[in-house]
Amino acid sequence: MNQQENLPAILRKAQEDRLIERLPITFQPFLNQEISRWDTKFPYEQRYLESLIGFIDSLSPEGLADLFAGVRRLETSMGISEHQFSAQEQTMREASILSRSPHYLEWRQEIERVFQQVDHSAFAEEQARASRLRRLLLLIFPAALPVDPQSVMEQWQRGRLLRLDWSADDSPPRSIVEGILKGLPQADEQSGPGFLEEYVGRPGRSFADVWVLEPGIRLRTLLSGLQSAPPEPPRATLLSFDELKAFREGVLDHIKSMARDISDADAIYAKLRSMDVSEWCPPEVGNIPAVREFIRSLFLTGNGSPLFSNAFVEWGAVEAMAHARPTVVLAEFGLRNKPKPFTSVAVFENQEKATPQAPVPDPEGSALDAVMLAYYTWLGAARYVEYQRTACLCLFEDVPYALVAGPTEFPLWKEKEPVPPERIAAVLRSWLA
Amino acid sequence: MTHDVGFSKIPRMSCNGNKSAGVDLSKRSFLQVISSSLVAKLVPGALHASPAAKGNRPDRRLIVVVPGGVRRQETFSETGKKNIPHLYQNLLPSSVFYANVRNDGVTSHFNSISSIVTGNWQRVDDWGMQPPTTPTLFEYARKQLGLDPGEVWLISSNKVVTEQIGVSSATAYGPSYRANVVFPKQLLVAAVEEAIGKGRQQNMADRSKVQEEIEAVLRSSNYEGLGWNIIGERQSGEMLAPVENAIQQFVRSNAPATGDQLTYFVTLEIMRKYAPSILFVNFSDIEAAHFGSYSMHVAGIRNTDRLIYELWQQTQLNDEYRGNTLMVILPEFGRDPDGSNTNGFLNHRSNDDTCRRVWIMCLGQPLSRPQVIDRPVRQVDVCPSLAVWMGCRATESAGATLAELRG
């Protein structure tokens, strides 16, 4: 099917009206890029794009001129017309030209003002609706990470440390995570479905509502009810650093080949943006175009996501909230190895293959990374009005504690200690009800 | 929460640059000096090389150390001072410390360093493909003071810095007055990549073979692909032995095997061989932050703190530098604030104080008394101030001169 035919009426009309061509040049590549990738957008992004384009297209010629007058004035001051700006795709070369301009900060403020005005006029109702939803951010520090819950609380400044009623000699033995995420053991001694597995089965849920990000496959194995078999639609977005190894290495191989030159960098990024990556994708990523493109974009924006599992988990969760506004984000941090002597300077080389030296785990360094990045994940949620009713729970597997943060209406703020895992599960189930 | 350090509580000490004050040598650095000397004895010619034949050679030496981007909260703050024990406890009390310094330019590596060395906010290609548009401190000093080529060096770990940093496109100056530019870490990276590419990964687990790999790249490349620009080196090959000394120390010592450690050893060798009048050192272990590891970023800060301290100690042991050296330490910029949409400490793109507000520490003689200066200054004030200190003028700089550095 022609991609044009997939577009909603509002976007088709904007194309017929040649709307984008009438906008300032620094706006054009962003919007053209977004429209051309309509099919691979999450539902939230599609709603936002429709509102944005629909609002701009509804403006009178005077209204349109008013909205963008500041941007046009700055583009003139920045001498943008002297450069060949692509209208179709944002490039590093153009970003670099903008950021070097003495007017860059002013331009950025003006762009922000335009978006604020559009959001206020076109998206306020949707944001108000979404901000009433209760959401959940569940962050797990596994037993391998020596994290002191008190230090996490000091960093977050606001939260409650909750002592858990936990005994390791349960029979059959279960971890704290299993005790919270799974139901009680059943006759066959297997744990029953947990509250998240029940949640994704409710009517109206989409794969973009629940995200699980982890270094390995522990959570997806534990929460088998989040997985589905085609042709059944996916129930959740499941991302594993280990499972994406081929994708990561494929991207890094291209980045390694880059010459120290911005046009070469743009050429390589353009290739990575357009190439068929299906061979690199595990099924849970390759089968969902929006998730596949999310991962491509995640690795291209870097922030350590192709290199370190904790950076992948944090940046993935933050980007998921930015692009898909999920209701539930479940993120587990993990253990990385120490940088190897000498070879670690070649950052993009595969350190497993760079030297026969055995890897040495770095629990302390990984814990420090995880503490900071868990905090960033929480701060990432706090940026959006839709997350103002987000309850946050950090689980420390090494010690039987949890950190509670979020709105005061979240019942765990007032729960009497010690709290059994089943009680936490019940509270979370009811929070998402 | 970040708290600025209460500088007034810091006990004042006499300046370390004063010979009579003595040098607080740690056992580690002492052993390192001894080991360097032994290495030097074993390598023919290493200690026999003397500073370049003197043309016009100023009495003063200048060392500028720029260690990437660090935030206040990880350095000069209540929460951060544990990461910089040497800067905070050993060096701050004897320094002139500017606590309120702004980078008002483009907070990318090449532009920030270009702005520091030229005294103008540079807005050139972030990837280092264009030279600064106004003269550098290196060019002012070489032209106005008639310095020989061996008198001015820039040594950088950061791969984003290119040889274009050594000379501007200003027509009255240019290549005749350029600085020597070397990138020790690139040598190491090239050696690792070469070994992996040629299937010799096993060599990377054996220190003697690591040394052979690095030396092979050094000798075979003739500096091609490494971006180095050493004036007259292709004819003389003078730098091979000092760099090989540095490689040997790097590989054989127990110091961390990071790019900055190699940069440090190469710096020491250049100091021994040429005793340059102006030495600009750029460290970048701190920039591990870009890869999302906070612990590696903090380890980079601690490593840099140690290397700066050891470098300062070396100036006190070297006759060419003791008592006549001004050492200036300033970060390129901070980093983005926690919770920013640019992902906090990983990047340096925001327009916040966290990213733009930095500090400058000045050590040595002759300086005015140790003090903390709270008045706002700008990074572009550094070049004209250092030019005046060296006895020349940064005529095209927009920066002001800092009175405390007039000496």
C-alpha cells in the first residue's frame, strides 16, 4: 500500500495544501521526517502529530505568519538561507550549523515557544485526559548490585524507604521480584500470573502501554504472560540488551567505520536510518515496526545505549516515555564488566573479542551507574504532565527494602512495615485498576 | 543538591611554587619519578636530550591543563570534593582560584578549546575541520617573542581535537607560528584497532606485546592517521625516542591503562626533552560520561585529579620549570543538569549554569597571594591574561586580562 494512503485525512490535507513548504526551513525537515515515518509511530506520537499539523493547517495566513515570525526573523539573522538545508531529513551538519550560531539559544527558545503555543492550543485536552491516568514506574536493582537504599533516597530527596517482610526460606524459594510481580504459587508450585500479566490482558490495552527493559531475559521469562504468539497482537514492548546484541553490533560496526568528518558521519547515519535491519531484530522487535524503529533511533541517539546495559535501560525507558507515554515501565538494571586494560580505549570495539583477557565484573561501578540512571529515569518521567500521577517503586533485591516515590495518594506511602510482597502486588494491581 | 565549597574555610598555605616550601611527594609519585629515571637510563638518548637550542627563550614557563567537561557537583562542591582530593586539599590552598567562570560560547570540545586558546568565542566546525578564526596564544607567543618551534606544544587525549587547533586562519599569523600538536591516545587506539583488525588480539593481554603493537604503529605510521603535527619531525625523527619512553612507562607501570595516562607520560617526556615555554594539555578520561557510565566518569575525574597533581609535582622536580612556572587548570565546560532533556551528565549542550559555569585554578610563581576570586570572569579572559604573563599581547582577543595573573 502506498504510504500516502495510510496517512490520516488531516495529514493528507496538509500535504495537499503544501503546508510544510510554507513553514520556516528549520521546521521543515523535522515535520517531513515525522510524516514520512507515520507508519512506524506509536499511537501517542500519531495523535500528537495529527494535532500539531491539524492546528497549524487550520491557522489563517496571518495566524501562521504570527506563529512563526520569531523563527523566521532568527533564521534570517543566522544566515540559514546561505546554507543548503535539507527539507526532508535532519542532519548532523545542519544541527552543527545551528548550534554554532550566536543566535542558537534564541532560536531554541523561539522553537520552544512555538511548541508551547501549539501544545496549549491543540493538545491541552489530550494532555489533561492523559494526566489523570495512574501510571507506574518500577525500577529493580538486582541482588548482584551492592546498592545502599539510603543513598538512593538521599539522592531522590523525596521518598519513603519501606522495609519488606521477606524471608529467603520460602518454599518453593522465590525472589522478591517474583514475589511482587507474580501471583501466589499454585497447585503445581508454579507462580500464578501477576498483576502486570493481568493488566495487559484488559480490553483496550496496546503493546505500547507496558514496557519492560532489562539487561538479560529474567523479567520476560518470569512474566511469560506479557508475551504473545503471532497472529495474536503483542501485549507489551519487551526490550533486552542481550537479545539486541546483533542490532547493537551492527550499528557499532558502522559507527566504527566513520571517518572524522561530518559529511561521512551524516552518510553513515543516513545509511543506518534507511537500511533493512530485520536480520538484526529478535522477533519481539522485528514484528512491530514502531518498536523496530524505536530501537534504531535509540541506538543512533547513543547515550551509551549500544554499549552498556544500564545506559540502554535508562535511555530506553526515558525515550519510551517521551515517544509512547506508556502506563507502566518496568526496568531492571544490571552488572557490567570492568573496562579492560588498554583495549577499552577503543570504545566501539567489541571488548569480548578485543583481548583474550577474562572479563572482570564490576559490581560497585555498576551499582553507582544504576543508582544515577534510575534517578534519571524517574526525572525523565517527571518532565511530562502525563506522568504527574506516576507511582514509583525501586526494589532492592540485595536487601529487603523498597523506595516509594510519587503522588501522596499512592497507598504505599502509608503502608505499615514490614510489607509482604503479596501486599505490594495487591497495591500495584489496585493502583492500575 | 550541590553546595559550593566554603572556600573561606580552607587553610591558607604558602605557594608550592616557592622552592623553600618543599614538595609533598607521595610515595607513588616518588616511585614513578624513580621509575621514569630508570627507564630513561635504559633508553639510549632519553636523558641526554636537552631542551631545544635557545633562540629567544622566555624565563617563564606556562602549562595549561584542560580536562574535558566536569560539573560543579562532581568537583568543587560539598558532594564533589571527595572526587578531587588533590585539587581540593593539596593545590587549592596555594592557588589563585576563580570560582565563577563562564563558558559563554559553543559548549562543544573543539570550539571551547579554541575559545580558550584564542580569547574569542569561536564558532567553527565542531569536528575540528576548521582552524580557529583568530590567532592562538601559541601564535602570539611565537611571533611576538620569537619562540622556536619546539617551545610550544599542545598534547591532547580527545579525538575531537585535531591538528587544526595548533594554528589559526588569521592571515597575519598562520602556519609559521603554529604549535606542535600530538594525540597520544590516538596512538593507543590505532594500535588496539590494528591488533584486532589483524587478528592479533592475544597481544593485547601481554604487556610486552602491547608495547610492541603501539611502537609498531608509531614507527610505521610516520604519524599519518594519528593527526600529529610536529614541526620538522619528518626530517629529524626526534620525537620517536621520547614517545617510546612514554609508551614503555605507560605499559610497564601499574598506573591505569587509560588514554590520559599515556598523554601524561608523553607530556613528561616532552617536558624533559624540550622544556617548552608553553605546554597545553587536554585530558579526556572524564568524557567516558558520554557512554552513560557515571562510575567511569567519576573515575575519570579522580584520575585527572591525580594526573594534574603529579604533573604539578613534576614541575617542582624539573629545573627548567621549578620556580618559574604558571600552571592553569580549567575545564572546557560543565555538563548538563540532572533531569535535563539532554540526559544530564552524559552531555554538555544545555544553556544552564551547570553546563556553562566552571572554574580556573592557577598555581605557581610569580602570582599574587593565594586567594579565591568570586567576581565573574570568562574563559576568553584566559588567553589575553596568559599572553601578558608570557610577555606578549593577544591583540585580537575580546577577553579582559585578569589582574591576579599579571605577576
